[in-house]
Amino acid sequence: MDRKIARIERALAQLSGHEACCTLCPRECRVNRKEGEVGICQSGAQASLSCALIHHGEEPVLSGSRAAPSPRGSGTIFFTGCNLKCLFCQNYQISWLTQGRAASDEELAAIMLDLEKKGAYNINLVSPTHLIIPILRALDQAYRRGLRIPVVYNSNGYEKVDIIEKLAGIIDIYLPDLKYFSPDVAAKFSGAPDYFSHARLSIQEMFCQQPALVLDDREIARKGLIIRHLILPGQTADSLAILDWLAYHLPRSVPLSLMSQYHPCYRAPAEIQRPLAAEEYQAVLTRANELQFESLFIQPEGFEPDEHLVPDFSRPDPFKWR
């Protein structure tokens, strides 16, 4: 772990200027977070989190198979705020409304170590982009205190490639979304017409750092990249364009998680105020198979609103199935 600690120290030194003039993400709000100013992510200089728990709803290589006798789950930390702000976000309570609390570096490190003690397969950082500086400070402490399990960077994909480059040798598993191909679609639903231009570069850098999914003898990931894509109602053309781009620019061996769990939440526009149709999901899955992606994680073709994948962060346990 000495090598990881050294890399964290170097990354923190390189990122220190962002606290006074934040350009950590493509929004480049340039606010002084040390003085309490907030940008689009609504976050200050300290980490803010909603909850931390053993989560069983991620891909099986992260959470363990539900068919297993006692899957130990992913040690998931849900941070508040978000730099992308999708209108339909199912986590809107924490991404938009920032329901949560501040946590010191020491407390966040202790949470990571406690999740490991409880048997988590990994530390799963959900929406870490805007809080990467306090997260790195906490990771530095956690590694010095004995953290040994892999760290997952669970991101919306709206990243700056130069920030991702600084995480080389620190992050074990990248779990980015690739949400949009079209600038018009990204602008309509997330106010980010430049989404794909940033996400594609960042995901290519993630692949350079972690090109192969490495599993242990329990079929649990130790290293690698898994790209997620949530299929939206009426937007299959955009989903197909993403698959075509991935097939052309990355090896077909890169794992792809095709998600059908869309449920209209918060400020979802009228055109996506419905569940995903089975035939829409099937069209995207068919294209993925035609393109011969070698490792696909798939979901059922529809979810009821009270399914476990639509959390309620006002509850002590946001995931109702547990």
C-alpha cells in the first residue's frame, strides 16, 4: 500500500489548487470551496454523504451473486451533490436535494474501514467526482490504517480526463456511466451538451489504467473497468450509437452493463415520463449481441416503482428489498 499512499500524496498536491478555484469537472464553476462557495454540485471543501452500507444491488462481480448462500456485498458510500444533475435522477434526494451530512476525513476513513470489517468486497464510491479531494485524503488515512479491499470509482462519466489521469494507481475498479452520445439529448436531460466529448476521453483513460477485469476465485472483481449504460425511453437511437462507438474504440472484451431500471423521477420531462418498454431494451441488447460484446451484464426488461433499484434515501435503509 505504500505505492498507493505515495500516489495519493502526489495527486493531492496536484489537485490542491482546485479548492480555491474549482475546475475538477467539465462544469468548471471556479468557485472557492474553501470559503464556502458552491457550484453546480452544491458541495464545499468537505465530503458530504447520505449513507454507507453493504449493498447487494450492483453487478454480481461487485456485490456477489444473489444466488450465493451469503454474498457479502459492496461497501457502498453514497455521496451527496452531483456535477451532472440529470433531470430524471433516481437518486435526486441526494444528487439534487443534497440530503446528507458532512463527514470529516477521519470519519470517512473510519467508515471505509468499518465496511471492510463487515466483510464488504470493495469500497464503492458513488458520485465521487466533485468530492475527489476529501475522498483522497480519507483514502490516505484508510490505507495507513490497513485498508486492503479494492476501491471502486462509481461515476456518472462526466469527467475531465486530466483528473482521471491523476487517479492512476489509486483506483482499482472504474464503474462509469456512458449516458449519452448526442449533444442534444445530453443537453435536454442533463444540461451538458459536451457530455460525450468528455466521457469518451475519460473512459478511454480508465481503460488504459485498468484494461482487464480481474476476478478472484469467488468471481469478485479485484481490478478492471465496467461501463454502464442506462437505456432511456424513446432514446434507443442514442443507445445504439453508444454501442457502435464502444465497439469501434474499445475491445469487445470490456464488460458492458446494460441497465433497464429507468423509472421517471424528480423533474423527468414529459417525453420520458414512462417506464422503458421491453422492446426498447431488447433492441439495444440485440445490437450488443450483434456487435459481439463478450461480457454483458443485463437486467430484466422492466421494474416496478417499488423495486430495490429505486432507492428512498429518507429511510435508514434506502433499498427496500433488503
